[in-house]
Amino acid sequence: MIQKFEKFEAILAKIQSIFFCIVLGFMAIVMFASVIFRYVLNDPIIWSEELTTVMQGALAFAGIGYCCHYKAHTRVLLFHDKLPKFMQGIVDILCNGIMIFCLYKFCETMPKYIKSKAAYLTTIRWLNYTLFNYIIYAGFVIAILYILVDAIRTVYTMVHPEATAEAAE
């Protein structure tokens, strides 16, 4: 059962990695072109800064799930690692529950927020902010998926410690 969760997580992380690489590559190309146009051709690309700023903000929120996958900045390890294994599991479940609750609340209010912020970029009149807000929304949903998988894995390993020992071998 744990192998299925790990496979799901690995596929999701791979898709996110590819998405992040493509978007970051695009942002780097736009910024490089902006520098060349501004300082070499003396003709700046007026939309480049606004677009990359909005994309960077959306990527930061979309990266929440990616950080949860690698357990980056989601645990106070100094405290966590000193606890017995069983208590570590309890703390993990509590932390996961709190994060799921908060992300759920974000997901619950996000559609209203997206509706209220349906505006266009000032320099690219045809590009709506809603696109970037949906990326943020997707980041919250993906984070919930990662955290749910981690919570289920934690409960499973607490209930079946022998399965974890077998998987490690």
C-alpha cells in the first residue's frame, strides 16, 4: 500500500518539476530578452517585468505542494527529531491536520477571491490575472493531496510498523 502512495507522489512531483522547469525557463528567457532590449537596443519590453512578477508569485504558491512533498519547512525538526517514534507520528498527524485545515480554508475562499480579482494585466491587456490565480488555487489543492498522502502513510506506519520495516529492507 505504501508503494502505491509513493508512486502517486513520485508522479505528481515529476509533473510539478517539469511544469516548474518550463515556467522558470520561460521567465529566464523573458528576463534575458528584457535586459538585452533595454540596455542594448534601448527599447524596453514594457510587459516583461509585470508578467514575470505575477508568474513568480503564482509559482511561489504553486510550490507549496512541492515543498510538502520534500517536507521542506513543514516541520520543526529540532523538536520533532528528539521525540520517540510514536510521538513523532502523533506530531506529524497534528501538523498535517492543521495544514490541511488551513489549505482547505484557502481553497474554500479562493473562488470568491478569483472572481473579485478578475482584471487584466496593465501592460498585456489580453492576459487576465485569473490565470495566475488558478495556478495558486492548483498549488493549494496539490499541497492538500501531498499532505493527505503523508498523513495516511504516517497513520499506516504507526498501525503497521512491520510493513515499514519490510519496505525498508
